[in-house]
Amino acid sequence: MNLSDIVFPFTAIVGQNEMKNALILNVINPSIGGVLIRGEKGTAKSTAVRALADLLPERTASDCPFRCDTSRKDSVCPYCKERLESGENLNTIPVKMKVVELPLSATEDMVAGTLDLEHAIRTGRKKFEPGVLAKANGNILYVDEVNLLDDHIVDLLLDSAAMGRNYVEREGVSFTHPSKFILVGTMNPEEGDLRPQLLDRFGMAVDVKSEKDVESRMQVIKRRLQFENDPDAFRESYAPMQEELMERITAAKGRMEDMVLEDDALKMAVEASLYFGVDGHRADITLLKAASAHAALYERTSVIREDVASIANLVLTHRMRRNPFQESTIDTEELNKWIKSI
């Protein structure tokens, strides 16, 4: 097996705590809406995404092309729905979460899939060729250099991420299938930005930079060289921490069903958006979803002030109004000022 096929352990990644936190929270509550990671190359962006998918346990899914979630029979694909309506049981298989990558050259048909109209006319049955959105169902959809994609492709991805389904129509023939995934986009801001309307659709955004501390930078190099020298032994040394984090995430996902949203937390989220000049209500809703996931991760079933404050930076920075060439960020001093004002 090539070294490129062996995944670096998530818990062995040095620093980049905001990025790792954003990814974990989206796994706990996928309705947050994904993560946009902005930063220079070589800052563990793709490493963290692949490591997170490798960390997570298997799930049970249908053996259909879309790997439907068998626990949600109300949102399965047409093939599984037809089986259920005819009284058949769905065949299930264990499925490991994977990272589905979208190439920059992707066309709309490659992303959404295509309908065979001749087959539909000839047989009266729909024949659908799945695209990237079908493969992404139940997985992580990773889009490198998302700012270089055509806007209509980005819109298509974000619409599917928001609705949890992909809808394709050609010449009056339509087909829909589940497409629930965690969208992770990466970009280098020096190569251009996303339009504000598209930025707002990402649940979270985080800016990453290479380590500037000497000790941390040494640790990055040391761990990487150890991994390349003996990847199996390196992974084995982090196995206990990997297992512990996996159990925390699994337990947190279970707590989401019992999560209580207090009016105090709701008020704090709304006041945060107003204080930092964020337009629209998507930020308020996303802030509460992320705060709920944060509370679940820390073994609580109700959202408190600290949960909202802890992730406000990840949810609000990319939605703030700013002048051209002005960096959008909430610094620590400003964040503390807001917390004290609530």
C-alpha cells in the first residue's frame, strides 16, 4: 500500500484547533451547513478532512447506488422507495464514511447526474446515471479551491447541502435522490474570494495559517517524518486518542436529539449577529445549531452562553459587512467586549 493511501491520524494534527473544531461540530450536527477553510497551502486542510472521515465509525446503509440511510425511510431514493412499497426489505451493508472530491473541471452533469431520456421513452422507466452528489450522500464532499469553481456549480452544491436532496429534470422527466453530506470547501484568498451571497451559505468559515511558534512547527515536522518512516506504528500510537475522540463524537450525536434551546441562548445568538453587523437570519440559526453541537460535544443537553461565545467567531466572521480589502475577523478583544455586554 502506498503512503498516500494511509491516512494521518486526526488527533496527531498539531494546532489548527478552530479548523478541527469546525469539522467536528459539522459531523455532530450536519445541518450547520459545512465549513469553508481559507488559507495558504500546506496548512493541513486536506489532511484534516481525510483524517476526520477515517476517524468515524461505519454506518448501516442501503445497498442502492445512493447508500440511503435506512433509518430514514421517508427520505430514501426512488429505488428504495419502490422496494418498500412492494413489501420488500431493504438490503443493508456497513458503509465507512469517505471523502468525495469534486474536480475543478466538473460540469453540471458530472455534479448532478444525468437522465437517460431515450431509455425513459422506450421503457417508461427512469434510468439515472449518478453524479458526484449521489456519491457524496452520507459522506464528506470536499471541494478544493472552491473560489475558482463556476458560481452555478457552487450554487448547485449549496442548494443540495441545504435541502439534503438532489433534483434533476430533463425535458419534463425528473428524478430526485437523497444527497446529505458535509460540505468542506478550501481556498486561498490570494486567488480571489467568493461572492458574499455564496459565503453566507457556508455554515462556518475558518482562516488557517502555518504554525509560527518554533516548538509547534518542530512538532509538525517531527510527527510528519515519524508517520512517513513507519505509518502503521505511528497510527497505532494514536489509536487510544482516536478511539476516545470517536466515542465523544458518537455520544454527542446522540445528545442532539435531546438538546434543549433556552431563550437565554437564543437571545445571545441574536444579539451577537446584531452587535457584529451581520445581515439576515441565517447567521442566527446557524449560530444556534453550532452552539448546540458544541454543547453536545461537552456532554450537555442544553445550550449555555459559553457555547454561543465559543463558536461565534466561526459562524459570524465571513458574514460581517466589510469594506473592500478589509479582512473580516472578530478579534479576541472585540469578542470579549461583546460577551461582557450581553
